[in-house]
Amino acid sequence: MWDWISVNSWWLFLVSAFALIILLVIRERIRAGVVKIAAKERKNTVTKTIAITFWTLEGVALAVIALAGTAIILSEEGIYGVITVTMVQEWFLGNGIRIIIILLIGAGLWYALNKFLPPLVQRIMSRPARGESREGMKKRADTLQRVFMGFGRVMIVLLIIFLVLSELNVPIGPILAGFGVAGIAVGFGAQYLIRDLIAGVFILMENQYRVGDVARVADIAGLVEEVNLRKTVLRDLDGIVHHVPNGEIKVASNYTRHFSRVNLNVSVSYGTDLDHAIGVINRVGKELAADPNWSARIRTAPQVLRVDKLGDSGIDIKILGEVKPIEQWNVMGELRYRVKKAFDAEGIEIPWPHTKVYFGNSPDDAK
């Protein structure tokens, strides 16, 4: 068994380190996803089970890393099959304590990152910005927090791995040189990745959109579920999830920045008294804005702006009003419902496309 471990020690070390990184990166996402779909009364149990499972897997990965590292050191000294107590003691006193200290420092950095970074970002983003609502600032803080947390975790893991390798007398220079050669080899292929990363930095710096906004990017409209340096994830009304590389985004349209707007056309027939119809629409808009179930969503009551168009079948009246971000569709749906009921009660006709056909003289000529 030890012979096999000694022969495959490098592969065991690399695979275990990679597995540990993956476990640390996906732990929170797996936990959040499973808890989200779990029954309410079982969320605490599910959370504990996931935590125990990941701690176990991470412990196994650390044990394999330690075992493989030991095999690497012993194989370099020419010893493959025998481990004496003296040898273990010498290794532990020479390298083991320093490795344990490095791992403890890594754990401390990991804990500090999770403990202090989220409230720090929230505190900085809580400062009022011009034209930005409290909900908008929270969205931006959550988006930046996700990006910084992911970047910080990757940096901590890489730092600990390189420090441990250095302590195990594994030359880091050739590894970095290998990455450099590989980087040159794939440089032309990675230009799109670099473009995505640069675009992602500007998207976050300029606060173009945040997680929770409704936006159109690269001709795809939907709810923003994730923003990182490489891509933007959107979910449209059909539930389809779109992954858009940031470098592909030429124009980004945010439907929910600062405030949203009700922009609605209502048609009436040509025989309608326009003053009467406009009065009914304005009354309905004021009643909607005063309704306790809707007043918290509306900033200015929907009102008639102008007669917008003389169409083929009717006259279009434009209605505008300002509402809280992402509420425009709900408010417009309720406004259509109330306007239709009010028109029915007032005898105002909403036209539909139709064609009049006359055979012979028109009715006006017969008079």
C-alpha cells in the first residue's frame, strides 16, 4: 500500500488539493441551493447535515494531502517502505509544526474573510449615494460581496498551497514557470477570458446592474441572478437561465435602476368624449396610488400625459407614473384591470380592429 502511495504521491497530492479547493468554493452554494428547496421545518437539520458532510470530505482531503506530502518527502530521501518513530518525529519537528501553523493561519484568514468582509462591504455601501435607493444600495453591496468573497477564497487557498509546497521543499519556481509557459501557449485563446474579466470590472465599478435587477444585456432580458468578473447570469420569464460573458455585452439596459416607470397606452373609440375618458383615467390612477395595498409601491400616481396617437380603430391615450424598482409590471397590470372596470361602468368603449363596408351609396349620402 505504501509503495503505491509513494509512486503516486504527486498525483494524490495534486488531486486532493484540487478537490479541497472545489469543496471550499462550492460549499456555500450547495448549502444555499439545498436549503432553498428544503422544507421549512427541516432547514436546520439539512444545514447541519451539509456542514458535517463537507467537514468530513474536507478532512479526508486534508489527510490525503498530508499523507501524500509525507510520501513525497520520504521518496526524495530514498525511503519507500519503512517509517520509523524517529523519522516521523524529526519530520514533525522540522516541517510539520510549520505546516500546521500555515494551515492554522489559512483557517484564520478564511474565518476573518467570512466574518469581517460582509459587514465591511455592507457598511461601506450603506452610505447614501446620489439618486440611489436603500434597496439599490443593498443590491450593489450583495453583488460586490459575492465577488470579493469568491476572489478572497481563491487567493487564500492558493497562498496556503504554495506555502505548504515550499515547506515540503517542493520547488515553486518551476511550477510558476510552467504556468507562465502554459499562459503563453494559451494566450491567444485566453484573450476572450481577459476581455470578459476587464468588462466585469467595469460593470461592477460603474454599478451598471446588480443581482436582483431586471436588465437587458446582449439582447437578453431577465432577472439578474449572478454577476461576477467573467459572466452575467439572467433568468427570463420562461425560467430559462442565460449565461452571458461580460465581454459580449455592448449595451446594458437596466429596467430597475433608482426607480421604474409606468408607461401605458389605453385606446378609446373615436366617439368617446376625451375629457371624460381622461378624467376617469386620472381618477383611477389616484385611487390606485391611495390604495394601502399599492401605495407603498407607487412614487407618483399614474396620470394621463397626452393623447398619443390617432390610430386606425381608436385614439391612444398615454399614461405615465413612477413606481419603485421592478414594480412597474405589477402596477400596470392592476391599472389595466381598474381602467377596464371603470370604462365599463362609465360606458366608455375600448375599440378593436374592424372594417366598415358599404355597398352603393354611403349612409350619409342617403340622408
